[in-house]
Amino acid sequence: MRQILLKLSRAIFHWPPLPASVQEKQSLIVRFGCQRGLKNFIETGTFQGDMVEAQRGNFHKLVTIELGDTLYEAAKRRFAAHAHVQVLHGDSGTLLPEAIRLTEGPALYWLDAHYSRGITVRGDQEAPILKELSIIAAQGQPGDAILIDDARLFGLRLGYPRLATVHKFAAREWPAHSFRVESDVICILPP
Ligand SMILES: C[S@@+](CC[C@H](N)C(=O)[O-])C[C@H]1O[C@@H](n2cnc3c(N)ncnc32)[C@H](O)[C@@H]1O
């Protein structure tokens, strides 16, 4: 029944979008990050480090934050040979200020910290997105570009704010930035 309703909603309202492929996510990061001159990549939710691996050659500095102990240890080992990659261990809501301090200039943010079953872990919130956005608004740079994965879950899954709430927040904090959803990714982009 749920699947039928989702199909109907997609056909009529073009919402919610289907999950983006890994390639679509990677190319959005390239398009709105390094192709627009951003040199820093900050990720919340490292998981196994595949996005960092894919973007390693595209940015001068990459900082990624993972809450899970085992996932953090594995990512730390994976990137040990790459001095421009830094893996931080803890909650993104606590460690984002440190990630910002470790980079110089504006960054492409890939906000993807959330519990997603399996070996992933859950912090004190299912998806700490509003906390993360508040930190970026207070401590980030005017030229930051922010990409948030899994737009389809906003307002539908417990613990995710409504998309309108994120839009309102972005319009208040980054009035000159554009706001749109592309391939299931919320994009808040500098002019
Ligand atoms: C969907 S996965 C990330 C995938 C990864 N960004 C990629 O593109 O390959 C989400 C990750 O966020 C982690 N996580 C959950 N809550 C977190 C939090 N509050 N702070 C940091 N990481 C968190 C989970 O353990 C999981 O590894």
C-alpha cells in the first residue's frame, strides 16, 4: 500500500524523489564544489569513507566526522596516508566547529549524518540537520555551499524536519543563496 501511495504521489506531485545514485551525488559535489572553486570538503557521517575517497583528488582539504567507533577507526586507517584528509570522531553537532576551524575559506558541506540501520549508529537525534545548519550559519563562510542528502525523508521520516522548515531556515540565514532539490539532494548554493 505504501509503495502504491509513493508511486501515485511521484506521478502527481513529483514528490518524494527517488534516492539518488552514488554517481549523481558525487557529480553534484563536483559541480557545486570544486568546479565553483571551493577547496574544502566537510562531510558529516563518514560511514565507510567512500565519498571522501571519491572526492580526495578534488579538494585541497577534506574533513569528515563519524560517530560510530568502529566506522571511525576503519576510516582513520583508510586515509592515514593522506595528510589532507582528516577524520574526526564524535557527534557532528559537537565537532562541526572543529571541522570548520581545520579548513581555511569556504567549503562544500556534504551533510549526511544519520542513523541508517546496519552498522551505522544513532546520536541523540535521528538526523541532526538543524543543529548542523545552525553551526554552519554561525561559524561558516558566506561562500559556503551546502548539500543535504536524502531530501525525500524530510517531513516523512520521524526525526527529520519538514523541507519547508529547512527552506525557511536557509532563506533567513543565507538570503542570497538559492535553494532547490536536485536528485534527492537539498542544495543551498551561493550566488
Ligand atoms: C548514510 S551514512 C553516510 C554515508 C557517507 N556520507 C557516504 O556518502 O558514503 C550515515 C553515517 O552517519 C553516521 N552518524 C549518525 N549520526 C551521526 C552523528 N550525529 N554524527 C556523526 N555521524 C553520525 C552513521 O554512523 C553513518 O555512518
